[in-house]
Amino acid sequence: MTYPRQIRRSKSPSRFPASHPFRAPTPPKAPDPTMAKSLLPLLLLVSLAAVAVVPARAALGGSGRGRGPLVGGWSPIPDVSDPHIQKLGAWALGQAKQARLASDGLRFRRVVRGEQQVVSGMNYRLLVDAADPTGRSAPYVAVVYEQVWTGTRQLTSFKPASRAH
């Protein structure tokens, strides 16, 4: 006796296997309500972080619209006549004399120009105009690291400036 041959049918209507690129996409599943509840704290955290960025940029001198100091990049010091910048220049010369990086006969005149770099504090690259014992101008480039909230100040380098400055 012969039995009719049974045709085995797959569960999916497609004739391609599930991993085949020509297989028709499966319909999306209904969203899981517990998933939305678990994402809520994450969304709150992201929104709070976004709100905190604007005051942080303002504290660094930025306006929140892409202007202001670039973190990690050097930007010009807008007002080198600021007393703090002038004190940093005088302090740098004093430290250089103590470390014997500069002659004892040098006298601080002023900071001519400078750049600042936002790091975990602030780096300052200052063009210091000093006077040698004969009164002639002696330009130096001083790099100072300062972290105001810990009271840290360090002279990173102090070198004669090229005359091209």
C-alpha cells in the first residue's frame, strides 16, 4: 500500500531561511511597557546633563553658542592687562630666577600678550617683557599651569622668546 507523500511546510511563509538577506522582514513587535519605564531614568539623566552644560560653558567664558575657550585648545587671552595675568607674569619671572632659568638682573615690566588653554585648570602661555640690567627689553615666553580651586600654580617652562614675537 502506498501512502501519499506528505509535503513538509515551513512555519514561515518565506521560502528563504531566517538569516537570508532576501527574506521578508518580520513585523515589529508591540512596544514593551516595562522598557519605557526603565528608560525614564536614563532620559532624565541625559536631559539634566544637557541643562548642566550651558552654565558650565558660561563659567568657562563661553556663551553656550560655540564661542569661548575651546577645551584643550589654545585661545588668546582677551585682556592681558588684567591684574591676575600681570601677577602671573611677574610670578613666573620670580620662579624662573629661583630655578636659575633667568638672570637675577632681570626685572619684570609687563605681560605683552598671551594664550590660555583649558585643562584640569588653566595653562597660560605668556609673552613676558622683562628688562635686563642695562634696561634693554628681554622678551621671554612663560608657560604657567594654574588650578585656582586647589591653590596650585606651577611654572612649566620659561624660555627666551624669538625676536619674531
